[in-house]
Amino acid sequence: MTDSRDAEGADPRAALLARFPLSRVSEAFHDDMLGVLPPVHIQGMPGFLVSEAVIEDVHAQFVERGGRFYGAYVVLRDPATWITRAAILLFETAHPGPRVLDWYPDDADGQ
């Protein structure tokens, strides 16, 4: 894989990950993504990935946990970015009443 850092050395993946951080999503959003392309399941990774990358090795990951649904952009090769049970617990503690997204946050028309 080639390094895609820009002239200033910034990694464009960081900005992309910030556009869709770990979020609570609606069941309909989760289910839509499950059916849009063949999902990718990786051993040891909760939920599934949308098979088409956003860029390079950044994919949308979706997880169902305890009747709630979560989504985020994650770096396939960086498990620290994945949605995990621990990440969900931290998210729920920090955001006791989060907004539930019906679509990707950078697509205002889908809200």
C-alpha cells in the first residue's frame, strides 16, 4: 500500500474517520448497509464492514449490541479504530442520550 500523506504530511484518513466517528445508528440504517453490498465479516471484529472501501483501507463498520446499532468509519488494518464492545461501553458512558443517525452524518439529505 502506498502512503497517501499530503505534502504537509497529514494523513487524509484521520479527517475521514472524524466525519463518521462511532455513532448510534438506526436499525434501518444498519440493515440498509447490510444489504447494499455483500458484507465483510472478519474473525475477531464485531459486526460487519461495507465491502466497498471509502478510501484505501477505510470502511464503514456496523455493529448490533444489546438491541442498539452502531456505525463508524474504521481503518481495516488498525484494530484500535474498530467498533468493539469496549468502544461501545465508553461511547454509551460518554453519550447517555446520543442522536441516532438515519444516514451518514456528512450527507445532510439522508438525515
